[in-house]
Amino acid sequence: MAELSRDEVAEVLGRVSDAVAAEIIATGIDKVGLVAARDRVISDRKTHGHVPVEPGAFARVVDILERAHGIFGEGGSTLE
């Protein structure tokens, strides 16, 4: 598995701080997992729900994205 790059993080999430990108990369998640985590957070925000996930890189990235409130706008939109 190849390490996720800063550019790939930006490709999936749009503009994010270097700190958030570094924290995501440090989890060891791959691009497919990052896309799934992003989709999970967007879905949770749209439904105002949250179902716990199994511990691991995916859960850590979901947590990072949930804490980074500025990444996703209203209803999970990345539009500003």
C-alpha cells in the first residue's frame, strides 16, 4: 500500500490545512479509505446521526474529519 500524498488528500477533501492533511496521512489510510471516510462524515452530517465504527485507520480519519468542522459546509457540501 502506497502512502497517501498531500496532493491526494487535497484531491479528495479540497482545501485542508497542512496539519489536518498530515494527521490524515499519519493514520496510514489509503485514498479509497479516505474517500469512504469523507462520505461517511458527509452522510452522518446530513442525517445528524453517527454509528460507531471499528477502531483503526478509518475510524481515526472519520474522527479527524468530524473535528475539522470547516472542511464541510452545510449538509456536507464542500462549496463555500
